Amino acid sequence: MNKYKSVLIIHASDNSTLFLNKFKEEFEPIYYSFKSDEKSILKAKSLIGDLEPKSLIVYLGHGSSSGLYEPDDTFEYIKYFLDATWANHYFDEHDIFLLSCKSSDFIKKIYKSNFSLGFGNIISSEEELKHYNKYSDFQKVLSKDEINIFNDIYVECSIKIIKLLINEKIRFIDVPKYFRFYLNKKINRILLNKENKNRIELSRLVFELRNQIQLKYNYR
């Protein structure tokens, strides 16, 4: 099975990722949130760098196809916490779970980890919805409450799966299968809620998240 030496959950915390504080409630002894100041960032990198292989590293925050961002309350997200070069250094021989936008593309550039899990575009705020609609031919119509429901769904599923990994109930290679199972149940519940007139759009958002999850294994 996984046989992790350690488990570390790193949260790039700013005003747009406060909903991810649920991970602290569930995993406080192995959870560390960091801010945008240099001391906090260096501490986060030090915690990762001190891990013995193989460990499980979970990153929570914003990202792109080129890296994982530092916290940024201005929503500009220019500075990377880890780009591909540094990610290959810090993630060497570890399993990584990157709960961040476009990490499904980013993990294609990471060849030093064991298993890597990434996600597609995650619309987690009204600002990200506006950005998506600005550059998309197909506009999404979602309320703030619906975005919050969406965030709660993938956070809840992620927490369940991380617990299974830590407790040696599943292998990392099976994580996408479990996500599909949990997210399918959520999609069905959304569609059955006839009181939500926008249930099709919300279920489509969860469906897209499910279909964009990527797993990568680096053969050695």
C-alpha cells in the first residue's frame, strides 16, 4: 500500500481560499497554512523539504499550468510558491495531491514525484467565474451560494479520500475512481433537487471537475 513516512497538508491561505480551512478542522496535526510574507513561505517550503520519502503532500490553493501560487489577497496571482523546477525538487519521491486550478496540466511537468493528482479549472469564487466568462464562448450562470455548494462538494470529497489514503484503505492509483464515485453521487443529488432551478448548471460544474481529474505516475 502507500506506507507514507509522513503526511503534510499545505494551504496557501488568503481571503479567496478561506473555505479550505475545513482541512484544518479535519487534519490539524498535519496541516500548515501560510501567508504571503517571506517568513511564512519559507516555513512552508522547509516543512516540505524536511519530509522523508515517500510522504503524501497535499497542496491547497490557487495554481496554473505553470505552477502553484503564493497567497494573494489582490487576486492577481503572479508569484509562484513552486514552479515546475522547484516542484521537481521538493516533490522528489513523494505522492502529491494538488487541489488547485490547472494542476492537471502542471503535473505533466513534474517527473520527480511518484504519483501526482491534478485538477482542471476550478471556479471557486465570483471573481474566477467572471474571469472564466470573460474568455469563454459559453457563459456560466452561477450564484454565490451555488459556487459555495460546489466548493463544499469537492472539499468534502477530497477530505474523505485523503482520510482513506492516510489510513491505508485505498491506493493512490485508485483516487480518481473514488472521486468519480463520490462526485457522481453529488451530481445525482443536485439533479434530484427540483427546488434549484439552476441545478443543470451546477451539476455540469461538478461533472466538469470530475472529468478533468488527472493522475500521473512517474516510472523510475
